[in-house]
Amino acid sequence: MKYILFYIFTSLLLSSCSHSTHRWIKNGIVPNQNQVCRTLGNGAHSAKIMYTGCGGLVIAHNSEEVFMTDPFYTSHKFGKDLLKTQIAPTPGNTAKVMDRVQAVGIDTNKINTVLVSHSHYDHLEDLPILLARHKLAEKVKIFGSTSASCTVANFLSGHEFINLDPLQFFQGPEDAAPESWQRISKNIRVLPIQSNHAPHFYGVHQMAGPTDCSTFKDYKDYTTKTKMDDWREGSTFSFLVDLISPDDTLRLYIQTSSSAPPFGFPPPAELKRKSVDLAILCVASHAYVKDYPDALLSKIKPKQCMLIHWEDFIFKDMYVADPKNVALTAIGPYMRKIKKHYKVPLNNLGDSAFMPRPLTLVEIKY
């Protein structure tokens, strides 16, 4: 009953808090097309990044090495799903996303790694359907927390789950232990970094704590309704990712949840070795974390920023032509922080930071 009352209250509160992206399109921050190119070096090498919504990315390096983050493609709407607190993925949306990935030249059958930043439903719910329907490589490595392993345990036939809880770089040391770096393919390595998760609404932190694995013991069919509140956060990770070419490396920093500093900071020694080329940063709930993303930007000093998890996935399907911002997350204050970091006027900010719509392909030249 308390969850129903909570969602009735928040649905009334949130319904008038989403706004159009026209302002950000006008200023070149939201690309007005579904395929964009960004240059982060001399342009001799390339990578593709498909933004699939919320914390979801599909990243291809040299067309042969492909991984994904946080697969969630189903918007659960207030009054239909969330008031009943019962959710299940929509296979049509999953197919739509995979078809779009294939259409831009990324072979989904080569996705051999999934990085799960934390275990809320909006970062993980579509992974069971991808595994059960054989939408990825024949053998997939899934990197996540103990909580994430609970929700996908019954779908791991032929796949491998790697628990990042003991492997993550914990805040404090100057450098990461060699075993913290995970080699996910010949030319891609990943460092999981201890991070945390912002509160959701005015300090209310929903779905916090570890997942109770017993609640997913019988979760063997992805069409089975689950309780939204059962998808508990568990550990939260950010990721430092190196895409390695013979004469250059593209360094990505991926943080799919607004995080209180210093959580999420990469090892200082690693930043001295190689700076961050592209920071992929969360927008949702930024206002509920002090000094975010200011402190992080000052620390990692990325050449450019790609802003994600900004679109409304509560009241609308994520894949509408003109998505609005996620409710209770004002875009303006976030942009002012980004603008201050890059020291440019708003109408030039698009050269340094961009906020793609879901299903936008970003081609990186480096």
C-alpha cells in the first residue's frame, strides 16, 4: 500500500515537470539527427557508440569487438505498470533497439560483454530477454554486482557472470591493482570503479540496498511480472574503458548514475598516464548530489562529454521523436555546470558536450 501511495503522489507531482528539448536542439547540444560524428584525435581510427536510452550503450571498436552497458528498453508508465508495481519487458522494444543497432552496422551477435553499473530495473531489465532470445553472442560475459547476478542467474545457460564487488577500484589508493582491470577482448580493457547512486526524488532513495536473491529464485521466464522494488541497487560502478589501437588509445569514462564525489573518481595515477577523451555522464537526479558533475569534471578533465539518462522513461516511451527530460531533473542547471567547466557560451557548448536522443549513433574519430 505504501508504494501505491508513493507513486500516486509522485505521479501527480511529476506530470508537469518534463519539458521539450527544443532549446537544446537550437543550441546544438541535442543533435537534430540520429547519426552524428565527433572527433577526438587525428581521425585515423574509429569507434561507434549507439545510445539505447537510460544507461544503455552499445559500443563497437573496429567492428569486431562489441560490448554493451545497462540494457533497458521498456518504459513503464505511471498508472499502468508502476501503480501496480508490477513490471515486465516489452519484447517489441527490445527487437526495435536490436534492429536499429544492426541497421547502423553493429553486429549484435558480436556483443560478448555486458557491463551492469547497478541493479535497478532501468539498467538491467532487458538483459534476461536478450539472453533468452539469443540476441547477443553465443557466450557472453556479464560484469556486475552480486545483486545483478540474482536477477539474471536463471538465464545464464552458456554464459558467464563476473562479480565486480571484489574487483572494483575502491576510492583511496593512488593506483588500481592490476587485477582490477578486466580485459574484455583483445583490444578493450575495463576498470570498474566504486561509485554510488544519487537519491531519486528530494532525498528519497528508492530501491536502495542489496537484492534479495530469493525473490528471483523462480524468475525463469522474462515475461513473468516482477515487483519494481525487488530490483535493488546493490553496488554501483563507474567504468574507465580503453579502446586500444596499435598507435593510439581512445579512453572513455562511463558513469550512468549521478554520483557523490569522490565516488566514481578514477585512480589518480591512471589519469596521469592517459587523460579521458570522452566522458559519458548521467543527467538524471543530478540536483540531489552536491558538486555533481563539477567535481568529477575537474578531476577527469575530458575532452568532450556525452550526456545520457536524461530522457523521460516514466511517462513516455523512450523512443518518441521528441523526448522530454526525465521528470524532476532540470536540464538547465546541469548545462550551466558543463558550460562553466568548458568556459564557453551556451551557443558554443555543443562543440564540447552533446546529449543524443535514444537510438542515436555516435561515430567517434580518434
